[in-house]
Amino acid sequence: MPAKFFDYIEIKTKITSTLTFLLTMGFLLYQGQEMHWGKTLVFFAGMFFFDLTTTAINNYIDTKENDQILAFGRRQALLIIYVLFGISAAFGLYLAFLTDLVVLVTGGICFLFGVCYTYGPLPISRMPLGEVISGFFYGVVIPFLLMYINSPEGTFLTYRLSLKTVSLSIQILPVLTLLLFSITPFAVTANIMLANNICDLEKDIAVRRHTLPYYIGKKSLFLFAGLYYMTYVSTVLMVLFQILPPVMLLSLLTILPVQKNIRAFFRKQDKGTTFNLSIMNFILIMGADTLAVFLAVVLNRI
């Protein structure tokens, strides 16, 4: 039973949200930010269960069109989706209760896009936006929410609501720092989706699923490589701007195995043999960045 469940929700792929969460937490600790552990744990639970939910929805919908078999009967699989969704929604609403309207609205948008990714009259996964959407919500929104709930009020934005006016004030420097920090999780997450769509291009065309590689063709491979190079540029820039410490430069060593994997993917794009290289690169880059930032936290406290 547990093995079937883990297969259904693809537990191995949850490393994407978990490593992004850990990297952001390390960044906050390095910045000397006082952590609100209660809110942080509630956020992690809500994020993790919603990640499970979207994967389950994706598998439930996809098995209607392909030859794959669900780990459970369709009624039981649907019930699991409802349960996971209910748990994640409960954690999300509780976090909104502990925080404010920004978390409620942002969380609501996450739920909307997560469900519409594979469900509805025009699923996002059938459009050339899957890479951008998945990269944005995993790479930008997760760091934003985690930073927002742990930062003093007004760090990123302030708002006022009344019956006559709505005002919003955004703090430019913290938002720019967030965007620079988010380049790495955005790029490596988007590349998993891009590699998947490149490998599935012919199958997708057959079922009228027009993803990004359908529109840009062979340029997809150069985009695949370019997104990885962006992560290294962002790390160097953050060190130069003294947002991150020089010890983060140790993570640049991963460019050697990452470049080897890029070459292998250029030679062959196959779901069974080379798609996993994108996941390997994700773990290499995000894992090294996470270890380096926690090393910086330790060195700061010695």
C-alpha cells in the first residue's frame, strides 16, 4: 500500500519543493533572520501536501490519455486527491489565519494554478507555458512565502484596504534580492519540465499537446543549457553584491558534472535514459547551494 501510494504521488520528485524550501531557510538563517518556526512548519506541511496533490491530479488526468496504469482504481485515486487537497487547504488556511491577506491571496493563486495545470478546458501543461509556470511557483513563490512569513511586517510590501481605495507599496530592494535569489530554483525546476517536454515531443504532438519545444524546436536544447548557466551567474552576482558569502562560490564546482550531463542530453533526448539528467542536475545545483549556505550559517556562528 505505501509503495503504491508513493508511486502515485511520485514521492521522489518532491525533492524539488523540499530543496527549494531548505535553500530559502538557509538563506534566511544566514541573513540573521529570526525564524517563526511554527508558521514555517505549517507552511512546509501545506506546500508539501499540495505538491503531492498536484502530482496525483497530473497522474490521474494523464492516465486517461496514455497507456500507463494508475497505482489505484480510479475511484480510490480520486478519493486520495480529495484527501490530499483537503489537508493542504487546511494547512494553507491556518497559515493565512496566522499571517495576513497576502498569504491568503498568494496561496489561493497557487491552488488555482496547481489545479489548472492539468485540469480544466485548457490545461497549462498543454500550453507552451509549463516551464515558466512550474519554475515560477516552485522557484519564486515558495521562497517569497517563506521569506514573507519570517520577515518583519513591511519588508517586501505593505497594503491598505478600505471600501473606497486599495493601495499597495512594494519595497524594491528586497524584491530584487528575492528575484535574484530565485533564479537558481526557477531555472533548475523549469529545466525538469523542459527536459520532459523535449523527450515527449513526438508523443505530445500526437495528442495535440503543444508544449514549448513544439514552438522553438532545436532551440530548446540551447535554452536547457542556458538556464543552467544562469544559475551560476546568479550565484556570482549574489556574492559580488554581498547578499551571499564567498563560501557560496564552492557550489560553482558543480558546473563540471552539470556540463557533462548537458552534453549527454544534447547527444540524446530520451525519457528512459537521459531525462533523469535534468533531475540529477537539479540535485547537484540545489544540493550544493543548500549545503554551501548552511556552511555559511555555521561559519557565521563560530
